Amino acid sequence: MALNAEHEIHKRRFSRNLGVGLTLAALILIVFGLTVVKVRQIGAVQGFDHVVRPELLPGEELEK
């Protein structure tokens, strides 16, 4: 009796698992792609850190 004999159900499970894995990988790639596009469109974003930033005050210009 061989230990490596594959039953027909294993082949069906493998094809189903492969389909689920490829679908999951495609979803991850879509979310990653949308994130990259959104970050490139917005640019550098400053977070809310409770510090007064002169570049955000209206009417005042920084002297360089």
C-alpha cells in the first residue's frame, strides 16, 4: 500500500484551494494598486499631531 496515493477528492480540493488562493491574491493586488494610486494622487499628507504648523495658517507666508 503506497502512502503517496492521491485520491480523487484531493485533486478536487487542490483545484478549489488554488482558485481561492488566486482570488485572494487578486484581491490583495487590487487593494494594493488602489492604495498606491491614491497615495500618488494625494502626495505627502500631514497628520493631526496637536502642533501649530505655520504652513497651515491662512494669510501667513514662511520666509525662506
